[in-house]
Amino acid sequence: MKTNSQGSRTFSASLDIDSRLWEHDLKASIAHARMLGRQKIIDTAQAETIIAGLLQIGEELALEMSKGVIKFNPEAEDLHSEIETRLFQKIGVAARMLHTARSRNDQVATDTRLYLLDEVHLLCDNLLDLKKELFQQAQLHLETILPGMTHLQHGQPVSLSHHLLAYFWMLDRDQQRLNDSIKRISSLPLGSAALAGTGFPIDRIQVQRELGFLKVSENSLDAVSDRDFVIEFLSHGSLIMTHLSRLAEELILWSTPEFGFVELGDEVTTGSSIMPQKKNPDVAELIRGRVGRVHGALMGSLTMMKGLPLSYNRDLQEDKVHLFAGLDTVGPCLRLMILMLQKCQWKPHRMRESLRKDFSNATDLADDLVEKGLSFREAHEVVGRLVQTCLSAGKGLEDLTLAELKATHILFNETTLAKIPHLQVMKARSSQGGTSPEAVRAQLQLAEMTLTL
Ligand code: ARG
């Protein structure tokens, strides 16, 4: 049986979580050591020995990494102590000088911010790629019509371009939010030491510049205990996942035989082990399902922070569990969504077919009467009755002859007839931001501007 002390050591250890910060930890330590040397806080030769040792550790870890996984000492409490031990083994007592004017509290906050900055840049690239994919497909389908829905009921026909661009704008906002968060992540905590700053004549600006941070933190208590940047990322990540999940849901629905609007690629579907006819949309379902991980991480990190007194508390070590759960989900889901869209085969014919006799052209008949002077209430009633008649005759509005129309209302005429086809209905919605090809072309121009910025 394990003793209590072993139990609590294992309980407190974080190496299995924070080991992935090694590159960023080394980078921050090198900048810190260089600053200590330049400021004559430690001997310049010592600083150089430390830097050389850290660089060597970096090379060794990179080599181990290329061969598979890095084997860290399982006894180490966290990554920071593990690297310090390795440094001691390599350069001896000089290693003991590195932690001058520093604490693991400002160190871990620095590492985490550095790591997140890299990841956020990658995610912005992923978002851009996904937007490009949606944009390219939207360029091809200005006249591909399908039922636009409210309440999952046919409302009015829209173009596939317009539908795809709706997701484009969601992701554009996500990209803007992530981009904007960079300026808040990029604030350097190092130099705050344990909580109150340090009496050593450090130069924080030097470290900031070397590490590429936009600024140094203003308050040491805040700097070591702030995890807003984790919560903010998880909040933006949650919204990205919500958007991906909505798109995934539509692809799942549209790939059913009932809809048949799309065929998903073999790369993102699986067969059933028992039903030979099946093509299951597993990847789309998993994207939808994994939303829970990110929303859960957001809740977890908000709850972790609530009620924490200043400044550092060990609770904060949990931040990385949540942050990495978010990062490990959002990136792969974005990349798989791109693949899924690339492999989609749209079925314009099925889309058009589903509009047959669906009465999604009814509004335009009412509008026609209104244009000719009738009140909208009256027009609504006339067309409502006409829909009923068509329903009992098993017809769609598009099946009506001119004579039948004229018999329904004296204001109906040839111009009415021209307005009934679904394609015409879609083309008529030319208001700014509407679904007509002309309006969508303008939308595509706006979209393109966000791709080249
Ligand atoms: N592993 C710790 C964390 O992730 C590092 C900081 C430890 N600081 C301390 N005072 N125990 O937060």
C-alpha cells in the first residue's frame, strides 16, 4: 500500500499535464538567464553556462521527441523542477542561479501564455483555411437552391452559397475574437516573482522583447494569479465548437436519405458492422459530440477561479488541464471540418426536388397582390385559401395555370405567373445581405476582403 506522503506527492504532481510546455519553459528560462547576466545579477559566464545547458537540454528533448515520447523522471513534481534537475546534472551548481529573481509562479504563467500564443496563431490559420473552403464552395453555388428553413420547416428558398456563407461569417467572428485576444494573452508575467516582485535590478522589458510579448504585466499579484486568458480562450473556443457543431448537425441531417442534399466522403464516414447499407457520419457526430469537452473545460476553469484569494494558489495548476482539453479539441475539429467539406458532394438535384409543392413560394404570391394595391392581411388570406385548394388537389403553387390564378383573384396576371418558380423566388430577394445571386456576389466580395487582410 502507498504511504500518505507518496499519495499526496502523486496527487500534487503535474508533470504528466505540463510536460508539453518544455519548449516554452526553456525559451523563457533562456531569456531570464540572459537578462540576469546582462544586469550583472549573476555572473555573465555563469549566465552563458546556463544558457548553453538549457540549449543542450532542448536539443536532447527534441531528439527524444522525434523518436516518440519524452521520458521525464516520474518522481519530478512538475516540468519546471524536472528541467532544473536536468540542468543541475548537466552544468552543476551554476544551475542553482537560474531561479534568482524568479518563482515558479511567474514562470508557469509565462510558459502557459507563450504556449497559448503559438496555439492561437495556429487556430487562426485553421479558421482562415476553413473560411477559404466555405468561400470557394460558395462561389460555385449561387444558383443552387434549397429550402431555407425556420423551425426546420420550409420557409423560403435560398442558395447554397448563401447558406454556406452564413457559416463563413460565424467563423469570421470567431477569428476576430481569437485575434483580439492575442493582445491580452501577450502580457509578460515574468519578473513578478512569487507575488510581490523582486528587489533584484531586473530588466523586464529586455525579457519581454526577447520573448516577443507585447507588454509586461502591470501588477505582480495579478500577474501570477490571473488566468483570464485561459477562460477567454475557452470561451472563444466554446463558441467555435458551437458553430462547428451546428454545421456538423446540418451535414448529418442533409446526408440522411430523407434529405439527400449531400453525400459525405468515405474519409469521414464509416460502415456499420452489421448493416451493409450504412454510411455513418461519425466525424460530424464526433465534432458535435466533442463540444461538451470545451464547454466543460470553460465551466471547469470558471469554477476553478471563483473565490480564489490573491495571489497564486495551487488550484491554478488545474488551469492547464482545462486549457489543453480545449486546445486538443478545437484544433482537430477545425481541421476535420475542412476535410469534411472538401469531400462533400452536394446534390443540387435533390435540393431542388425537395422544393416541389412545398409552398415556400407562397410569400411571393401575397407580395404580388400587395404590390398591386391589396393590403397584406387580405393578400395573406387569399394566398392561404389558394394553398388549401392546391393541397387538396395535390398540386404545388408552381403547377397553377394562368387561368386558375386569374380565377382566384382579379389582380393575378402574367407577371404573377413569372414570380412563382422557386428559382425566381430566390432571385427576387436582392436586399443587402439577401439570398439573390446579385446580393450574394456583393457578400462574396466582403467575404474575400476578410481572407486577404
Ligand atoms: N506546477 C505549478 C502550476 O502549474 C507550478 C507553480 C507551483 N508553485 C507553487 N507555489 N507551488 O501552477
